[in-house]
Amino acid sequence: MSTVTSTVVRLKLSLLRGGLRQSGGRRAAYVASAAFALLFAALQLIGLVALRGHAHVESLVVLAAAVLGLGWAVMPLFFPGGDETLDPTRLVMLPLRPRPLVRALLAASLVGIGPVFTLCLLVGSVVAVAHGGAAFAVGVVAVPLALLVCVALARAVAAANVRLLTSRKGRDLAVLSGLVIAVGAQLVNFGAQRLGSSGLAQLDPAADVLRWVPPASAIAAVHSVGDGSYAVAAAQLALSVLALVVLVVVWTRHLTRLMTAPDGSTLGAADSAARERTSSGLARLLPPGRTGTVMERSLRYVWRDPKTKAAWVTSLAIGVIVPVFNAWQGTGSVYFACFAAGMLGIQMYNQFGQDTSAFWMVAMTVSSARDAYVELRARALALLVITLPYATVVTVVTTAMLGDWDRLPEALGLSFALLGAMLATGAWTSARFPYSIPQEGHKNVAPGQTGLAWISIFGGMIAAALLCAPVIALTIWLHVSEGGDRWAWLLLPVGTAYGAALTLLGLRLAAPRTAARLPEILTAVSKG
């Protein structure tokens, strides 16, 4: 190992040790995550070995290797702070040549939990598909080759997007990593259910394509040798080698450009900010006065604030995934569409927490219960601009997938009633149980305020469900009573009117409490 390589590897180890020494909580989180990852890797290794000899195991390991490569590719985009060495511009002042630096950073990439997890999965994949001494010999080459392709892919992506990762948009991507995990979990759950009902044979069409895509092609070469297809195996290994060479060349070019070219990203950001400030199209469509101003501010929070954007995008995604995926599998119901309204209704809770310490500017403009009512009403209207059409579309799509058009009016009525109840309880809990949302990191609650967050969100959700009880009871009564189905369409206007009445009542009750508790609210939301 050269001097540069050994130095960078020791630097990586020092960064890991330094990070663990910052706090006991971080050390405990790292140890727990490492133990969980290694345990999961060991279970995956045992499971793959147990599948050895299965007729379609090659399709499974090829798909797993391809997903593994995809994970390495997106990891720098969503977790830019997970590895401090991913940003090569920190080494720009050192007298280093690109090639030695590439070798050193590639070696440093092999240090950590991720490479160990990947190595275990690749070793298990080789054991699962290798048959014969030649196949195991090829596996000895395929495992490190696939691992190097993964880490080189992550480095190339990070170098190509390093300006983005160090900007505000990069922090937005990091916050949105929770969305990727949530959506990915739903996709994995759906895929597991399909495999459980149809078997591994469902993976064969995708595996036929992916066995020629690095790094999966390296693992597929092991199976090809076991089948006696030596020419196919050589071509698959050559593809992985070619991919590694191309990735290293691309990485080297981006690295050279980063080390020598000036950074003009701030100029582009300034131009973009100037263009955004001159845009007034949104304001022209909103009502005049305080209502329009507050609505515009709330909608800008959704678009620009990383934490608010992450919460909204996650709610939008999960709100459509749950009803649509269940309908796709044939196990859903039109009533699952209420999940969309419920997920977005949560955004009404802790309305003042997203303002943080800037809430003092809002407090200065509230001198009476009337001002507080207009403020809360405008925030609710901003939420309805997105939620009403979204909940309607999700309900219609779910109904269309199930073909149960007779229940569309009652599903919409229940969704609107639930949305109104959550707006009402959200306005009240925002005034009674406000809490701060830290601007940095992944935590959405300031230390010491977790209990307030639980009371605000879960207490409000339970209260909203209880408030919807009359509409739910009416729905049940119409279905169990003789001839009641003929009047089920009335649930749409009844649910809509009931939801609107609940919203107005909740805003009226929350307004005087908000006006009376402005100092307490400001103190609570400023702790982050």
C-alpha cells in the first residue's frame, strides 16, 4: 500500500473515531446500527447459502446484486454526511495527483459498515450459485470485482454531484432520504407478497436482463461457469471490468475538474434567487390581505423549507402508496383512500413549529382573536389547496382500480369529513401543544419536547377519529339498513358539510387560545 493510500485510509479511520467521540448518543447509535447491519448481513448470508440448489436462485442473487449497486449509486445523494471523504474538495489544498488520490479514496471506501454488508451479500450470492471448482475460482474474482464496481459507482456519483451535495438542495435530498426508505419499504413489501404467492420464477424475466448489467454481471458469471458457459461468463466478467474502468475514468475526470476549476455554483444560486424574488405569479392567484400573504408564506415553506418539504412529500407518497398498492393486489377497499386525507391532515398539526424563532414576526401582527383566526384560517386554506384535489384524485384512482364506483360518493364524503376533523384538531393542538422543529439534522422534535409532539399528533389523530364517528356511524347504518344503499350518495354532501363545519368550529375555538398564548408558543417553537 502506497504512502498516500495508507494515509487516506488512516484518515478515514480517524474520522470514524472522531465522530464516535463527539457524544455518547452518536456512539450508541453507530454501535446499534453496526450491530443491526452485521446481523442482517449474517442472516442474508445464511439465507442465500440455504437457497443453494434452488431452481431459480440465480435470478434472486442477480437481482439482489443489481439492487445493491443501485443502493451504492444513490447513497451519496441521500446521505452526503455519512462519509466525510465523499467530498474530495476538502483535499484540494494538498499536493496530490489524481491517480494516487483515486487509488487512496477507493481503498478508503472499503472501510466501513456498508462495504462489510456488501461483501457478506456478495459472498452469499457466490456460494448460492457456484457449482464446481471453476465456479468458485471465478467467484474469488467476482466478489472483489463487484465490490469495487459498487464503491467506484458511489465515488463517481459523489464527485459528479459534489456541488449539489454541499448546497441547500443537497440538504433537501438528505432530508428526503426518509421518503426513499418509506417508499422502498412499501415496494419491498409488495414484492415479497408477490414472490410469496408466485415463487422466485417471477424474477426470471428481470434477471435475464440484469445478468448483463454490472455489478450483477460479475455474480452471473459464476453461475454461467457452473453451467459450462465459459464464453458467456468471460463476457459477463469483461462487462464488470469495463464498467469499473469507465467509472474510474469518469471519477478521475470529475476529480481533476473539482481540484482545478473555480466554484461558480454560488453565482448560479444567486441568479436563481433573484429570479424567484421577482416572480409574483402565485401572489396574483391568492386572496388579498392577510389571508393571501399567509397562504403564500405557507406554500413557500412547503417548497423551500427542507423539513416541511420532506414531511409533505413523504405524506403525499405514502398517502397514495397504501390505497393504490392494496387495490393493485386486490386486497384493498375504497375506504383505504381516506389514508390520503389523513396523511396530509397531519400537516396541520404544529403549524407554528415550522416558523421556529421567526414566529415572533407572526406574533407581532396578532393583536386579537380575530387576527389569530385569520392567521389559522389562511394556513388551513393553504393546506386545502393541495389536499383537496389530491385526496379526490387518490379516491377516484383507488375506486377505478377496484371498479367499485357505487362507493365513490361515500368514500369522498368520509375523506372530506376526516380532513375537516384533522384541520380542526390540528389548529387547536398547534395552539395548545406547540414544539420546535430543529433545522439541522434528521430529528423533527427538539430535545425535551418529544412528549409534546406525541400528545399533539397522536392525541389529535384520536380526537379527529372520534369527531368523525357520526359520519362513520351513518355510513354503517345505511349499509346495514334495508334499502339504505340507495341513499349512500348523500354521504358526499353530508361528509363535506360536516368536515367544513368541524374546520370552522376548530378554528374558532383555537383562535382565542392562540392569541392568549403567543409568548408561550414563541418560547416553545424557538428551542430548536
